[in-house]
Amino acid sequence: MIDLLYFAWVRERIGLPRERLATEARTVADLVEELRAREERYALAFADLSSLRVALDQELAEFDAPLEGVREVAFFPPMTGG
């Protein structure tokens, strides 16, 4: 089981702040494809991966990162600072 966390507009599009999921996905990209196939709201949230960032167990990662041993995946838009 993996805990999924959604932030900002990702949360708004999906309609959930978090959920727990049993998955066979090997990478973040595989997980995204699995989520996109669930419902249209997920497809909309994950339509443009260039506008998303991901963290695995609170460490920034790439979409080709493996999920083996990961307990938490967070999706969020890029942050700007000032």
C-alpha cells in the first residue's frame, strides 16, 4: 500500500487531499498511468506532467523513479519563491 498526497490544484481536480492505494506500479510514471485510467478527474489532474512535481517519502524525485520500498508519494505543482 502506498499513501498518495495531492496538493494545490491537483487536490482540487481530484477532489481528495490523500488516499491509500494498492498498486503494481514499478515507477512513478507507471503509477500516474494507473491513476489516469481510474477516472476522468485523475486524467485531468495528470494530463500535463511538465506542470507537476513529485516527492517520494518527502524527497523530490523524477517520474521515472522506482516505487520499490516507497511508502508515500506526493504530487504538487512547481513552487515559486520570493
